[in-house]
Amino acid sequence: MTKDQSRPDVVVILVDDMGFSDIGCYGGEVKTPNINRLARDGVVFSQAYNCARCCPTRASLLTGMYPHQAGVGHMVKDWGVSPAYQGYLRDDTVTIAEALKAGGYRTYMSGKWHVGGEYAANQPATWRPGEPGKPIPVQRGFDRHYGMVGGGGSYFDPPYMIEDTTIIHEGGDGYYLTDAISRKAAEFIDDAAATDDPFFLYVAYTAPHWPLHALPEDIEKYRGKYRGGWDATRTARHEEMKGLGIVDRSWEISPRDPDAPAWADARAKEWEDLRMAVYAAQIDRMDRGIGEILDRLESTGRAENTIVMFLSDNGGCAEFLAEDTGRPEPFRSVTQARLRRVLRLAPAPGHGLHRSLPDPSLRRGHPHRGDARGPARPGEGRLCALPRCLEHGRLAVHEDAGDQRAARLDALREHAGPLQPD
């Protein structure tokens, strides 16, 4: 159908715990032709900054505010000390979905929420999505949502999944969470394309967040690729990044993280190769899903007037995992029929060295890659080294609580009218 060309569709793709140099257009060896396509046809940012952790980045991305202003100053636990640390989006903030919906946009989300309070993966009886302190996407401006309200879990039997307002139990033969997120995002594009309205689509993958869960055929593509070790992979990525202009050609490679041994001294080299192969397979599969989303934009005739943005919530995972200790393990796979343990394996510190180039400290934090493609001429991609933060262009925060969110939306409708691009 013919739509208003003055208001572009917007697709934001957020990935989870992915290293700075993992993908092809940032120097990595993982096959990401569809993400590379965004870079080739758009803008690549070499100084885009996030908020260093999962939930704070998501809160900032959704509201345009610093995470403390949005209510998620740490993670999703309510620390009981101030609204800055309540663990869920504050009522006196406006999400991008709420603002765009007020301007006539259809709003969709497929994937991980994780800004709506704390959920215990292995205690489904305690899940209360939509209750006070547990806001869900359809309560914060999204017309439709499919995905996970908590932070992580099995890719084959994922916990705390909802569709709009209903808890659903996904899993079984042939189910893989990354594919499901991609498929639902493509369906949402079909739904929007049946109307003349512009749409906003937020695609929040859990990949490549732990646990290391990938499909066998994808793993086999990368088996043996990392047997040369993390030192060799780091060097290759660093040289590729210099060639791409992501880092300055004069920069020497950073020292190895003191927590990581030289590859020659690493134990269980075959195991380390397999761990990284599974991690790479998770990204590979996700990239194919992104290709499905981009192809659906093309087939529905919406691609030329769509802004697509790709970013990560933080660098590579630096969490301490404790499968082989006496510590309790709260993350388990939950289905109606069975409760089973999820292996929370993540790549080793040595792998974090190359995933977080140019600086190994980045696996704990701040800079991330960012790609953007808009209504532009394909093949004219460019590199932008100017610093960019999630909070740029944020709405002013209101310190008073409660009904201010409704008042702010009324003000948007009254004074701004239909939202227009700059």
C-alpha cells in the first residue's frame, strides 16, 4: 500500500554481549554478510558508546535518558534505595515506542525486554508480568511483543516468554530462540506493511549471550577455525581493523589481559576451539535472521524509506560463571514438562581478548559497534569517528512521579503533532 514517505519506518536491532570486533565489517572472521550489508550501504560508527551493561543500555536506548534517570541504574533488582535503582522503567519516562505511537506509528517488539523487574528463571510460579513493578512492552508503548521479559536462558527451552500479555511456553523439536525472534520480526513487518502507517520495530536478540547454544550445522562451519589460538585471532582482527579504518593504523595491539595465558600455555585447546565455534555459530545464525528481516523490508516495498540501526548492549561477556563450583545455579531450562539445568558457558577470558579489540578492558564495557542505514544510496557506506552516545537527543527528565508520563504524551500530541524527520 502507498504510505506517507515523509515519515520513515524505523528498525532498531540490538544484540546481546557481542564483542567489538566479532562481525565482518569490524574486522572479525565470523560470517555476517547481512550486517556487513548495512555497513556497506550506511554509516559505520567507530566511537558509539553504550552503558556498559545489559539492562542500563536497554533503558537508555528505550528512553533516551541516562539509565539512572530511567530507573535502571544497575540491573533489574529493586535495591530499595531510590527510584534510580528500582530495576524497571520509571513511570515518568517516555519510551521511544510511546513517543512514536503518539505520532501515528505502529510499534512492535520482538525479543528480550529486561527492563521490567527481576525474574527467576527456575521459579515460574513467581513470574508476574504486567503487575506493578513488572511493566511489559505493551504497557510501555508497543502494540505487539513476542519474546523474553527476563535476561537470559536456554535457546531451546527459553524461560519467561510472553506474547503481548500472555505467558507462553516455547521449545520442543525444531525450536531455536534466535530464529523465533527473527521470524516474528518479519511477521510484524508484514502486519505493518498491510497499512499506510509508518512503523517502529525493535528487534532485541538474546544472541550471542550465554549459554553457548547453537545448532550443530552452524557449529561445524567454525570447528577448527580457532585452533590457532586467541593470540593469532587477536592479531588478525587488529590488522583487519586497521585496514578498515576502525582503529588508527599507528596503534599497536594492546597487551594481553593478565587473566588470560598465552595460547601456547592454554589447557584443553580443542575445547577452547569448540567454545568459540559455538559462539561464532550463534552470531552466524543471528545474521541470517537479520537477512530475513532486511529481505522482508524489500519484499514489502518498505526498504527504501526505512532507517535500520544495529548495535550491541555491551561488549563481550565478562561474568563469572560457576558450573563446576558449589555455588547455586539459578538459570535452568523451564518447560511445562521438565526442569533441567542450563550450561551457562561463555567464551574464556582469552577469547574475550580478541572479541573486545582494540582494548581487552572493553569486554567489560563501554564502546560498541554501531551501524545505521537509512533512505540513502546503496553502496555508499562511510565511517564516522565522531563520538555518539545512546543519550544524545534525550528528552528532559521529570523528577516528579506517576502521572507525568501521561502529561508528557499529551504534550507531545498537542505541540508536536505528527512526528516528522529533521
